[in-house]
Amino acid sequence: MTMTPLSVAVAAVVTVVIAAVSSPALVHGLGSGSTLAVSYGSGAVCGVVAGERYQRIECYRGGETISIEPNISSFSSISGGRDFFCGLRSGGFALFCWNTSFVAKRIYFNYTVLLENLAVGDDQVCATVNGTGVVKCWRGENSSSLSESSQFSSISSGLGFSCGILVNNRTVQCWGSNTIANQIQQEFGNTPMLSIMAGGSHVCGLNTTGYLLCEGSNDSGQLNVPSGSAYEFSNLSLGENHSCAIRQSNGSVVCWGGGGEFSTNATNGISFESIVSGLNFTCGLITTNYSIICWGPGWPSSSVSGLGLSPLPLSIILPGPCVQSSSCECVYPGSQYLCYGSEVVCKPCRVLVPGSPVPLSPVSPPSVSPPSSPSRALSRGLLAFAIVGSVGAFSGICTIIYCLWTGVCCGHKKIHNSVQPTIARGNSNGGANSNSSPPSRSLTIRRQSSRAMRRQRSGTSSKHTDRAEEFALSELAAATDNFSLENKIGAGSFGVVYKGKLPDGREVAIKRGETGLKTKKFQEKESAFDSELAFLSRLHHKHLVRLVGFCQEMDERLLVYEYMKNGALYDHLHDKNNIEKSSNVLNSWKLRIRISLDAARGIEYLHNYAVPPIIHRDIKSSNILLDANWTARVSDFGLSLMGPDSSHSFRPMKAAGTVGYIDPEYYGLNVLTAKSDVYGLGVVLLELLTGKRAIFKDGENGGTPISVVDFAVPAIIAGELMKVLDPRVGPPQTNEAEAVELVAYTAMHCVNLEGKERPTMADIVANLERALALCEDSHGSISSGTISIVSD
């Protein structure tokens, strides 16, 4: 294979460490958790993706590549069964399983009792409790036959049975509905084992002297181990009636059993890091570029004799879970590009052959060359490393020149603040809402499947549109009892809002601009009036407030909207009267998530379907209104701007927005993109989760102002979301917990300091749709004791 600059660079900076160890070698296969998995009944091959902020899962089936949800969660290991596969979250606190439609069910969630050693077989799912080695099983056969004192260092599952290595004496113990379990356990007897891997009806493993042993059924020669020396094999994978292993010396694969159908020349000369088997095929992770190839009689492409095997169109796959470097004795070369931050992938250390004067020949270091669809973050890694030295100084000089030229350094920015209290800006970098910036966060949320929403073209904007009624000032004065204080219901970007009733009985909200001379303030008011009239007269969407009409007489500027019976989201979350009501209608996680989805859909329409696209610039909870059915709608377009498209940036005359919601990047650099609206929505999501204002006082009797971003994000990162949730709603129910967690992670990435690291509105809508679906999924309970795999 041709080495790319990326793979050459990785190979140039790493060395292979050779050491004698006594720890068990890694084994991967049908029933053992690793970063590869096969759901043999559905033909799905899955892997944990490298080079991204989150180690998400990606699968290939029937010519299609599927990104698995939740795609903002990291997984340490995955394992496949007959018609489903499961994944263990990094840290071991949650376990998910996906059916043939790739619909997820969370079957375990516990922050204190953590899991490890995931093993999935035919229809059973097992894992051990971290620190105790006690086995927990879900669905299919169970572990009730095991003694409570049984503690296992590792486990593996086959077809209707599971086996594990006991901690105290390293012997094999098996259990399950398949009678082969007792036979296998008896045949291993008191032989101490380093590792085992289960297949259809047999188990293979390395004993403590490094030799390969196989026990169980031998109807197809699957126990006929090839001759070899101690520690010759480092990895195993077993199918229904065949076995495969990786030779430690050169990474090549050798297979036996299965009637000889697994011997192929296609893998000659290829070095593998790990392998995994379905019933009648095997897949392997190639050392040179971490891509996956599959072969065997059950794999369609392998039936073509004499042809090489093509890698599956998956992203670069991790050769092992990403962990802290302190937990590794040997590290995979290029781990700094495979993982995110300071994490690395542990590599099994090379083993010295006992009695040999020299170690086994070292394997050439793997070079990370991207496959057909590489992870973008990984591909950028070395390029950034190569150019940062030469560009860094130049960039710094340019930044200083720009800073002085534009006046950004001097803080010449204006923030519109029509509702929230003004908080003095502490510095030029930290944004408008905090004294200290939250920690840097990044995200690569992959685009979900395209939605079948037709792009709506509404034509060019017009100030005097025939779609909006023109009212006389006298009509609107009569509708509001001459703009009485009793009818005042709020304030907008350029004036006060009144409730009114037209002669035909329609209830409306009337926004009236402040009257006065044509000063600068009046000009700003007129600009906001023109902006709202231009935008709303051509925008029609169920999650945008509908414009009824307008009035323009002398110095008066009024806009007439449909009346939103349930007012602003801000009032329900933060009004003192509502805070004191324990029965507030918004005390429901499902309704709060639905409101967030409604608002996100409205903003997505502005960004992706309005022509030209529109950036709102003032997304906040007081601009999200609720109708009689509690459907949320985005309002107040007085600060909105049209851009060339939602992916480009431009520099408006001045930064505008509301303290606590304004994008720090926009405020600091005066560069506006659609991601500025994403930041504002992220703050709203955090308000919905915590019940806190965008800026609030830290303490019952006053204190230092703190932003909801700085309050909530550290807790989300630390996995302590429950500590910051709004107590008025109460703890999420079983089927709501994952939904609330998904909203929290989405919000965290929306408020990333760097706009390019924030998700798009399409990504946000997809995540919130998934969260709402989780809330509405009342059947098939998700618990730590049961599993429900939905059938097609």
C-alpha cells in the first residue's frame, strides 16, 4: 500500500517498544468487546472511530455507511450478537444496544457501579463490574448459576453460553443454556489461562506459558490448532465453526477449521492489529492505515477468487480504546492523532519467548494513512503540526495589527439589551457574560441523514408587502384601549408590546415603537421596524411568529403579530410568580425538550431554507414565545441580518445582541456567522435544563454574577449533570434520563467558544428530535436489569 505523508510522518516519530510482560494478550472476536464488532445476523460490521472529540461508532452494512447515535458519546468497546450489537460507554457507566434498524436502547446506567469486559454472544449480553469482577448479564441466558463469590478477570460469549477466567486461580468457568458450556469447562480443567475467546461452540485461548489451546466442538476442525511456539499468537477471533489468530511476529492472520473455506491468499502480506469474526466470515483492522477488510464464505465480496479485498468505506477505526497515558505500559504509535487531547491507545507490549536469547523480530511501526473516507480531525493532525511553527509567528503579528486597526482591543462594541440586566464587560476576550471563560470545548457532530424538507423560496423582501395588512393608528389604539398599561405584555427590539383585540375578534400582539424626534435612537428604531417588516412578511413557518400587519403614520411605527397566549419562555422559567409555583406547566422534561426542538426548527428554517438565509442575532428565551398549545415560535427580528448564505461570515456595522446570549467570538472579533445563533440557542437550552437565567447572581442574597454557561458546562463535562438540573422539574424518569443527557451535551457544544466547533442547526435539530423520541418511548423499559431489542 502507498504511504501517505500522514503515515510517513507518524512512522518517522515513533519507535516500537519491545518488553517482556506477563499480562494477558488481547483477543477479539464474536463474543468479546473491542473496538470492532460484527452483528452476524444482519451483516453489520462496526467500529469505534478514531481522531475525533468523541469516539463514536460507525457501521457498514449492505453497501451503506451508517453513523450510529448517540454520536456525541465516547465508547470504549463494542460487541455483536445475532441481530444486534452493544457498546460500553467510556468510563463504563452506561451500556447501549442497537437493533437491526440501528435504534438504540440504553440497558444500563449507573455512575457509581461501573462496567468493563463487555461480551455479547447469540442473544445474551454480559459484562463484569469494575473492581469486583462480578458478572452481570442481560437477556438470553443469565448468570444465576454463578456463585456470588465468582470474580472474573475477563469473559467471552458464544452461541448460548459464556465463559470467563477466574481471578483467584485463572481457570475457566462457563455458564449458559448451551450444554457445550459444561463440556468446555471440564476440558479446560485446572489449566491456568491468560486469555480466552468464545466461538459458536468452542473456546480458544492462551495458557500462562503462552501456548494456544482450544476446547469444545471440533466438527469442522476448529480445534486443530496450527503448530507454533510460545506467544506466537497475539489475537484470536472465533466464528461458528472456524478459528483465526494473528501471528505476533508479523501481524499476519492464520485461520483453521470451517472446512478449509477460510484459507485465502487475499490476506497474504497484510499485517493486522485486531480481528473479529461473525459466524462464517472474519474482518480485520489493517496495521498500515487502520481500515477494515472482511473475507470468508459468508462475506459477499470474498467470493471473487484471486482478487484483493477492498477496505470497507468506514472512517479510520481505533485499534483500542482511548485512555489516559498513565494506564499504558506500551502505546500505539500515532496515538496523539488517533485520540483526542492527552489520551492514547494502549498497545500490547511485545513478548519475549522464554528461553530465547533474543526477542522476536519487531513489527514495523504502523503508519496512519487514511482509508477512503477518513476522519477529518485525524487527517488534519499532522498537517497542523507541520505548519504551526512557520505560521504561528506570522499569525500573531497579523492579529496584533488587526486588533489595533479595527479597535477590537479597545472594546468599541455595543450590545443591545432590551430585557436582561446589563453586566459590565470584564475583558475583551471573555465574552459578554462572564469573568472567566469556560474551558475550551470542541465537537465534530456528523451530519444526520438528510430530511425531506423542501426548500421554500419566498421571493425577495418588500417593505410594503401585500401579505401583511396595513392598519390605521386609530384602529390599533382602539384595540389596545389607547395603549393602556393594563394591556402591556412585554418589550421588543424597538418598542413596547401590547395585547389587543381587533374589531373582527382576532387577538393580536402590537409592538409600538417609542415616539420622538428623528434622533439616532429613532433611526435605530425605524431600522428595526423595517427589518422585522421585511423579514416576517416573507417568512412563513410554524415555529416563527406570524406577522399580521403594520402601521406607519407620521413618526409612529407599529407591527401587529398573532397573539401568543402563553407568553415568553423567559417568563415561565424566571418570573418570580412562576418560580414559586410547584405546579408550573413547564415542570416536565418532555415539554421542555419539545419547546427546545420547536425553537431549533424555527432557527434551522432561517439558516437553511429562507432565501437568502437569515441570521437572527438575538436568540434568547424572551424571544421564544409559546402559543395556546405550548408550541414554541421564534420572534423579534429587529436585529436580524441577511447574509450570502449560512456558511459564510461578514462584518456588520457593530456587534449586537443581548448580554449572556451574544456569541463571544462575534462580540470579540465582530465576525458574524450562523453559528452566532447557535450559541444563543445553546444558552437557551442551558436555561431550560437548569432553570437559571443567562446571567444570575451566585447566592441567595446576591453575589458575583455568573453565566449559566460557566455554571452548567463544567458539571456536564464532569458527568455531574444531575447537580445542575432545575429542581422544579425533578429527576428525569428512566426514559427521560438519556434524553436530558443528550440535550445537555448538545447545549455544551453549542456554546463552544469557537464557532467552527459548534454544530449546525441541522445537527441540533437531529439531536433534539432523538431526545424527544426517547422521552416518548414509554414501551420497552430501559433499566440495569433488562434489555429490550426491538425487532424489525
